[in-house]
Amino acid sequence: MSEVFFNGVAGRLEGRFHKSENPRAPQILILHPQPLQGGTMNNRVTYAMFQAFVNMGFSVLRFNYRGVGNSQGELDGSGVGELADAIIALDWLQNLDSEANCCWIAGYSFGAWVAAQLLMRRPEIKGFVFVSPPTDMYPFDFLTPCPASGLIIQGGADTIVSESSVAMLAEQLSGHKYLRVEYKVLPEADHIYSRHLKDVQDLITQIVPELKGRPRKVVKKVKKATVSTVISNEDY
């Protein structure tokens, strides 16, 4: 994993990049949660997602939005600046790995909302992973029709984002007969997955390879598993 910097609209952006040994490996950009609530690219859920894709052989980039960590500029938090930063980050990733066979997008909480907007703007994105998309806080109705297959993960004990609202989003996105959207619920997981980070990684590594195969419409839940972690204040 390498520390990287690239020029954004508001100044230099800081990231962490893992380059696969396979020059044609798929790429993925991973977006972190709300910067106004302490979210950074080192958020534990964001990092767990990063590691899951590294383990699957992807070339993986996560980065700090403007004003976060060593990224220059002022904090935004509205989604407008963060989307602009994500577009720049995706351009950087694609220019660096021009032989990659496909590109994915992923995000956690607020990062999932930004990722969804990027998904609709970039037709080359072939798949997505949303963890705890904040459907109670931000609109997702622009994802109609959904342009790619993907995975949505939600905690059943989440008190910040309701499971029922995320289930409605998953149902909305799973209507395309040529695409596949998987919805997985960890029944005892809260919004920060304080004892379920390993479950998040396992779901990603289990389902993403399937999504790259023949599509089918599936919306179902999974059983719990537990992993001990330390709660951080960056998980929103």
C-alpha cells in the first residue's frame, strides 16, 4: 500500500493506493463517511472494505476528501465538493491503471451516497458496494434505473439508518432483469459495525466475485457473526 497525492479542484488530495500485481486487475474507488462528523479514509469500515478488495486482487484507492487529513482545501460536507473530489480520484485511478478490465465504486454511509451519484455519472463503472447507505438522510431516487449490479450491506440494529428504508432502496434497484443487486443484513450490527467488521469483509469477498458472473435477482438476509473491535468516532 502506497501513500499517494493527486491534484483536486480545491487542492492536493491525499490517498492510499494498492496496485494489484495483475496489470488487468479490476479497479475500485472507496469513499469514506461524512467529513463533518469526523469521517476519514482511515475509518474502520472504509478500511475493512479496502482490505476486502485488496484480498480479491483489485487495484484499490481510498482517499480523504478536501479539508480532511492531509488533503488541502476547506471541508464541505454537502456532497457537492466530495463528489467533485471523487470524480478527480476516479480519473487518477483510471489514468494510472489504464489496462484494468473494469472499474467499481464503493462507499460507506455518506460515502455510499456520493458513490451512488458517481455511479450515475460514469457509465464505465460496472459494479458497486454500498455499506449503510444513508437513505433516511439523503435522496437516492436518482438511481432509476440502476446502471450496474451491486451489493448493499446494512446493519439490522442500526439506529442511524433504518433497515426498512435501505430494504426499500435494495428492492427499487433490483428490478432490472439484466442486473443483479444483492441485499445483505447483519441482524445485530449497528451503524459502525462495532463487532461485525469481519462480517462486512466476508460478505464483500463472497458476493463481489459472484456479481461479476451471471446476474440474477436476489434480495435476502444473512446470519450474524461477531468480531471484537474498538469503537472510533470516525464512523458516520
